[in-house]
Amino acid sequence: MDLSTLKPVAGSRKSSTRKARGFSAGKGKTAGRGQKGQKAREGKKLRLSFEGGQMPLMRRMPKRGFNNISRKEYAIVNLDQLNKFDDGTTVSTSSLKEAGIIKKELSGVKVLASGKLNKKITIHAAKASQAAQDAIKEAGSKIILTTETADSEN
């Protein structure tokens, strides 16, 4: 194999057409832009969603609902999921994440009363339903609700 015999792979290169360089170049006269119109003019810059002055599709579609930008979303944990931990352990958001019970911390953890708690543990959570708090105390466990400083300041 010589350097003189090397050629590009078939189909990897295509000959460039020199636009607006006469008929012999293959794209002469209108240079592949057709006849007249906005797109044929020099300096044509149209955004992708431009529809020639017609009301764009995104503005024609009806708008529904309301997105609250200050909404807080909590990672949900049920009582029966907390039985995974040993007696006497302190359960926090990081330990729940390590155990694979929650995927993301989000704005904190909320404990719900689905299932039954059989272990005596200490739970640190942002929120808990009243039924969950009662069930935790009934099981001999303890729950500590952490108050968020951002809420108290605003």
C-alpha cells in the first residue's frame, strides 16, 4: 500500500457545487434559490418557526392551566418502607437515598401512613401526615420535622 494509492471511502465525499458561478457550475442564474421571494433575497434570515407572517402554531394553540414556579415537591416515603432500617437507627434523607427508597431529595421527604411501622427508629423529615405521626409514636419511634428556613423568611 502506497500513499499514492489511498482514496477516500466511496460516498464519504461529495463534490461541492459553486453556487452563482454561471451555468457550467451547475447552480447558475438563481443559484439554487428558485425565483424571487423572501428566501431568494440577500441576507435572508428566518427563524425556524416563522410562517410568513401567519400567526405561528405555538401562539394558535390554547393555553391551559397554571405552573406555580415556587411549588415544592416532596419525595414520598411510606411507613412500611421504613421497616428496612434496623432498630435505633436515625433515618435521614441521605440514608433513604443510600437505601434506594427515594431517588431524589427534591424539597425534602414527606412521610405518609401507608403500611405499618414495626421498628423503633428516629426519622428526620420535612413533612409527615398526621396519621403517619400518630402511627410512628404508636410504634415507639420518634419523628423530627425539620422546618425550612426559606419558608419562614418569605
